[in-house]
Amino acid sequence: MTSLRSSKFHVCPALFFRPPAVVVSAALVKQLREETGAGMMDCKKALSETGGDLEKAQEYLRKKGLSAADKKSSRLAAEGRIGSYIHDSRIGVLIEVNCETDFVGRSEKFKELVDDLAMQVVACPQVQFVSVEDIPENIRNKEKELEMQRDDLMSKPENIREKIVEGRISKRFGELALLEQPFIKNDSVLVKDLVKQTVAALGENIKVRRFVRFTLGESTEDTETGAQA
């Protein structure tokens, strides 16, 4: 019988290896909670699993079905508020933002969101649509056609041209969409994230439906109207 004392055990070091734990700050957890409405522990786990990457953590929560803001996005929003903002008596905006109940529509936080969004439209003259999804197909096709014909792409292989064009078009469409703009009061937050934060805070679906911008002296044909969401 072999003595235990003389026996040799070979243990694979990999069995004891653990990747270093990601340190997740309370501020990052708080930001993720505000943007998604998910629970604190769920947010902390999501950030730990994604190496502290906020965008990947949001995607993690969506896949797990833990994002309250995304759950609410499918609910009917038929109430709300029409807001306005006039700058220097020369530029004016009307904007319609919807929520689920009249109670939330009359709340100060919702009013503040609508007012901020109206100011945002005034501050971003290039914005023509609420979201990228609202951009009509004919505009998409025209932009792609123009980009494909640019001189700096003509010598490149077709597959490379396609990728470059897609990147340029995506950037261009982002510039045209209200929800993709950096928030004028905090440029580290996009407008779409501001809306999500308000959804999480108020507990209702919120939808930016449409807007119209008026500029003194422009013709009726030149008036830029936000597409319906």
C-alpha cells in the first residue's frame, strides 16, 4: 500500500487562477441605474461582467431582460406635452413628447425634459429628424449613392468602399437625428440617454414624437419638420 506521505500530487495551476476582479465604482453603478432603471445589484453585476464598459453593460441588461427603460418602451404613450422655445425672437420650436399618463405629463421633471428638448432642437440647426430610424429610404439611398461616387473611394475595392461608406453614412445620419445629439447641458450624455434616464425616474414610457422649427424669414418650403416617430 502506497504511503500518502510519499505520494506526489500534481495540481494544474490553472485550476487556482482567477482573473482579477473588476473594480466597479459606485458612480458608474449609479449612472447605469439612471439610464436603465435596473436594480443596483443587477447593474453592478453587469458592469463586472463587461469590464466596467457602460455601453456593453446596457447591452448585457437588455439581453437579460433587466432594463426597465427598455421594458417600458413597448407600452403605449398617448399623453404628454407640447413644448416650445423661442430664441431671440428669430428661431422657434414646437415639440411633442408623449408619456403614458396625464399625471406624469404634468410633472415638473417631464416638463423640464420637454423644455430641454425644445432648446436642443434650437441649438442644433442640422437636426431634421427625431431618430435615425425616421430618415426616409430615399434620403438613405441618395446619401449612399453620393458617397460611393466620391473620388477618394474610386480606387478602393468594392467591399472596402462599402464599409467606408456605411461608416460615413452612419455618422451623417447621427448628425441629422435629435436623439443622437450630445445633450446641450451635459455633452457626456446623448439625448436618447437623457430620455431613458427620465423613463427610469418617472416609471413610464416616454417618446419624442415630432418637432417643427421656424426661422424668421425662411419660406414655407424650407421649414424643417421632425419626422413622426
